[in-house]
Amino acid sequence: MTSPTPRSESSAPAASPSAASPPTASGKSSSPWAFVITVGCDVVLPVGLYYIMRGAGAGEITALLLSGSAPALHTLHSAIRHRKLDAIGVFTLALLVVSALASLLAADPRLALARNGLFTGLAGIWLLVTLFTARPFTYQALRSLLPGRSEQLERTWESDTSFRRVWRGLTVLWGIGLLCDALLRLIMAYTLPVDTVPALDGALYAVSWILLQVITQVVLHRTRTLSKVLGDRRPGDPASAPVSPPGATND
């Protein structure tokens, strides 16, 4: 099983507290189903497959590797549908293949379980690396959510120091949050019974996302960044922008 991680289509922290649909980099708001499909393929389906196969008598490694194929198939489906396999997609598939081979060679199911922590940790590092680029991850994702406001957002970015500070701070928040999430996954992988980890892994994903989302909402409201982003809302602009699970795609 693989924890969803940021891709080029991933969304930014919420611009409003009641949203449910993640943004994409395509210049259009993604369907609310994109969120559901991503969570279903990358979290719910792998967990369900694991316990179904274990109940049918499959071994731990076999069940882990076969259930982990769901995120890989989701990535391949998205690449074929959009006729594009980005760097994150390549990384996802490469990590799945390498971890599967390592688990088979070492005959150790905990290597397959630790894959989730490694994947999430690398995603957190990637978010933090974007702090050293011209625009941090959360701001880039915000622009992809609101393509009609790109010029306004760029003007605000260039002229408002506090606006830039908020988006850099949110990128730090999500980067460190993913690193903490990764550490917990690694601890679970090597200390808990193998059969209890998949369910806890999925639950941890939900808890981490909700906690980070709540903190993001509080920051955006207290700093009045929400009003700077939305301004005089135009017809057709999304009223809100939640953080999609890292890894959400526009399905």
C-alpha cells in the first residue's frame, strides 16, 4: 500500500473552510470525484485487498505486494488517460517496484510496510525543497486551482510580504507534517504486528490530513489571506480550495 503523495496536479491548502474538491494544474477545477477516486485507489482499496487476501490464506508478503498494486495501476491509468507520466508518477512506480523486489529478496513484509513511510517522507522533503524556488508548493498549487485569478495572485505575491510569508509558512507546515506522518508510519511498520499496520496506516492518513487542513484553515482566516485570495469572487470561481490528498489526480 502506498500513501498518496503530491503530484504535479496536487492542490494547495484551503482557501475556504467548506470546500471538498481538490484542484489540478490543468487550469480547471477538478471534479469532486477526483478526491474520492484518489483516496479509494491509494488508501481504501489497498487496505481492503490486503485483509481479503489474508482472509483467503495469502501470506503477508503476497498480500502486501498485491494490494500495493492498486496505487500503481491508478498511476498508470492517469498517465494513459492524460497521455503524460510526470516525474512524480515515475517515482511512484519506481518506488513500488524497488520495494516489491526488496521485500521478495529479503522475505521481510516489514520492508513493504516501511515503503509508505519512505514515500510520505520524500514527499515532505520535496515540499520543503520548493521553499528555495521562486514559488513554494502551496502557492503554485493555489494558482493551479484559480487560473482565472493568476494575474491578481501574482500581483499580490509581488507586492505583499505577509501574503508570501503565509504561503511559505503553509508549505513548511505541510512539509513537516508529512515528515512526522512518515516517522509514525516507519515506527508502526517495525514495532506493531504486521496484520494491524495496514488498517492503522489508512487511519493515520485521514488523521494527518484533517489535522493539517484544520490548522491551514485557521491560519488563512486569522491572517486574512482568504480575502486576499478570493477578493470580489467572479462567477465560476471555486468558493474554496482544500488540500487534496497528496497524490490526487484529475480523474
